[in-house]
Amino acid sequence: LWIQVHADVLGRPIHLTRDPETCSLGSAMAAAVNAGIYPSFDEAGGAMVAIDRVVGPDPRNRDVYDELFARYVRTYEQLEESG
């Protein structure tokens, strides 16, 4: 559910990797690029990252999140003015 909320709020798909240790994987990618094994992070990612599944945004939720964000902005502006 939480990943779906992220995708809905961002309006973008979330790509979930097969490897749950993404911090370690990122470190390994950085080491591989630095060692010259891969010329770029894009190439290292293509070779080292396996996508398990993609969670796409649900367009039915867009209006709800847009309204909630608008409320947040209005509240912030009001608090800033009264500050």
C-alpha cells in the first residue's frame, strides 16, 4: 500500500528491485564504476540491478492527492503569515 501511495503522489511508476539490500547494491555499483568495470552508473545499473516489479500510479487517486496537497499549501501559507 505504501509503495502505491508513493506512485500515486508522484504520478510516476516505482521500480522495485529483486535485491532488498539496495544500499549495498548502490555501493557495489559505485565501486564498479570507480574501478572502471562499468563506464557509468546507467551501465552498472543495467548490468547489476534486476527489477522485480513495477507499481504504477493509479490515475483514479490523482484528484484526491492534488486536493490534499493544495490544502497543505494553504495551511502552510496561513501558518507562515501568522508566524
